[in-house]
Amino acid sequence: MFRILDLFCGAGGFSYGMHDDEHFQTAVAIDFNEKAAETFKRNMPDTEVIIGDITNPDTKSNILKESRAKDVNMIIGGPPCQGFSMKGKKLGLNDERNYLFLEYLNIVKELKPEVFVLENVKSLLNTAGGWFRDEILNYINELGYQVDYGILNAKKFGVPQSRERAIFICSKRKFIALPTGTHDIVCVREAISDLAYLNSAEGNFVQDYSTEAQSDYQKLMRADSDKLYNHKASNHSKVALEKLAMIPPEKGKEFLPDELWGKQKFNSTWGRLVWDEVSPTIDTRYDTPSNGTNSHPELDRAITSREAARIQSFDDKFIFYGSKFYIRSQIGNAVPPLLAKAIAQKIWEAYQDE
């Protein structure tokens, strides 16, 4: 059994996906964001959730104490690393903007788990000609772990979204290769077509399902869920609604007059999702049409939080708590659960004969 410490846990996508494999259970989780921690705790009540700053000595001491008490033997997490840039190379891992990355590795050093998994932005691997990647690999090797790393795209693991992340799987005693991902591609239609009925400002925090599932993916997402949560459309301005009305289904801002393009000069802004393709990467402003390609394929609104959660592969049982601002961040920053599940299964394959 792998007993997990989830660092920088957010709403819990990484842990939630791993829990789909019966051999994995998150014992302790930590995040400084109270709203994200509340969402984590409500969805995974058996986990000891700590709210605090990992750099605070008392918080760190509590993390280590709880992890040892619960016999943690695995660590997961995606520490922020704003210092991984050409400019930051001068200071390397000692750049103060990378202190959270070092905190993660220092906790690995303290707890000596059997396995740990690092998740981060894909640019970490090639910035400064791979210099930071090599620094990280050297640190991992110094800790005595074997490692495989690379970029995984969530769309290869049943997630209806193109989302690339750098993943490091590190093990004390085994070389564990990254999962390859052979899942059939799931498109936007398969993910959210059953939710295509709200207009701007419609919907509620909780409501009854008003349609039947229309795909195997939707059946998977609805499994054991009696109510539909977080399916509430943004209350768009009159100007936004007028712009959306000019954009045909599955098209973008190229259909807007030049004078309505505004300050957003990128072609991806005011874009609609395409039914039979995967979604582009969901970010933390998916409810704003001017932000990118995150408007509904045909309705005049941005996608709802439930639709965004489906595109991230959170099933409908997973409920997000907090204001719209906090929920956007929780969903947009999450590791897709189905990607996390694939990583867990790959780790278990390496250990199942023991």
C-alpha cells in the first residue's frame, strides 16, 4: 500500500486520481490556500489536510510529524518554480523563487519515501538548454533515487484536453518508466454534450440532471453521482454576449469586426471549443471568453466550472467549494485525475510482485 504525502495539493486532482487505484491512499496533504484545502478535505475526508506555509518551521515540523505517524512512503506534488528561466540560471536552485522546489526535495530527504513524483511545467525540461533539468536530476541522484522523466500529454490518458506537463517518477529501488498513454482520444463532445443547455447566468451550485448521458465518458463522470454540482454559467456583459452571437459554432474571433478585437490581439481569444476535438489547456480564467479558446462550442457563454472539471477529468462526485474566483483556480491548476491514475498504475505495476 502506498501512503501518500501530497505537497502543494491544491484541490486534490493528483491525489484523487491516484485514489482510483486501491493501492494508493493519501494520508497527509498540505496547501497554503484555505479554499483549495477545504475542497480537498470535503472530497477526501480520510486525509489529514494541513493548511499552512511549507516554509514555516512549525508547519514543516507538523508535516513531518504527521507523515511519520501515518507511515508515509510516497510523496507527490508540483512545487512552483518561477525562477526557472534564463535569468534565473545565475543562481540556479538557490534562486529564492525556487525555494518551494527545494522545500519539496528537502522533505523527500527527511522522509526518504520509497517513491516520489514531481509534476511541473513542461518548460522546466528545456529552459536554459536543459541546465535546470540537469540540476534537478543531479539532486535526485544525490538523494539515491532512480528516475525517469519526460513530458506527458493528458490527452493520451483519456483526458479530453491537450495538457502537457513535465513528470519525474523517482524510486529508491526500481527504475519506473513513465506511462506511455495508449487511451483513445476523448473529445469535447464526449465530455460535455450532455450539459449543453445553460445560457449566460443560468444554473445553480447544485441541481438535478436534466439530460441522459450521451457517451461512455459521460457515464464514467456521472457514476455514483445523484446531483449535478458547479454547473453555473457566467453572467456575461451585454457587449460580451453581442460578440459571442457573431461567432459561429466552433469558430473564433476571426468572425469579429476588427474594431471589436480589443486589446486581446492573440488569435486564440474569443475562441469556441470544437466538439470533435480535444480542448486546449484549461487555465484559471476559463469562464472569460476574452481569455482564450474556452467558450462553449455553440452556446453564447464560456464553459461552466463543471464543464471545465469534466475536461480536466474530475468526475461529477468531486465538488468544488468557494467563490467563483477560488473554484477557477482550483480547477485550472489541477493535475487531471485520469493522468494521475495512469501514473499510479505504472508505479503499482513495478511493485505488485513484492
